[in-house]
Amino acid sequence: MNRDVLAKISGAAGLIVTLLIVAAIPVKTTSAASVGYGEVISVSCYKGNPGEWSFIGNITAPTPEIASQSCNSLYAECQGECSGCFPDSDITENVCYDKAGRKFLN
């Protein structure tokens, strides 16, 4: 066979082997607050400061980190000031995220 043909075949085989190896590497996914992969969470939306909160309503969110964003997007009465909270099965307090995406316990 021609050297150029052999070089192309070996190059293609190397690329295929590399792609197969990369595809076989496991990817670890983590989830916050004991929420399983692919699950939505039930979130309670509160407006104001913790301790002085006013309950606005309940929603579902695809991830804990966007609980507040989801509240503020759905409820006009939040006026961008709502935090989203949900129970964590590992602790007795609710996990909350404020409008800046900061996590805190309540």
C-alpha cells in the first residue's frame, strides 16, 4: 500500500481510539441539598429579609441554585426581592438562595 494511505488509516484509527477512550470516562455530577439528578424541587418563595419574610407562593425549580431566580421570574409581586427556600432532608433547616444566588439556611 501507499505510505500516504497507511498514514491516513493509522491517523483515523488513532482518532477513533481516542474518542472511544474519552467517551468511556465517567463524569461525576453533584447536586445540592440532596436533590437527585433530573429531579425538580419544590420551592417556597419569600419576599423581604429573613425573619420579616412575607410568603409569596410555591413553585418548582429545576435546580436549587436558581430557586430565587425562578421565584422572581414567576411572581411579579416579588419585584426582584424574593428568596427561594426548600427543605433539605439532611438537616432540619430550609436551604435558601437569595436574589444574588447566595446560599443560606433558614
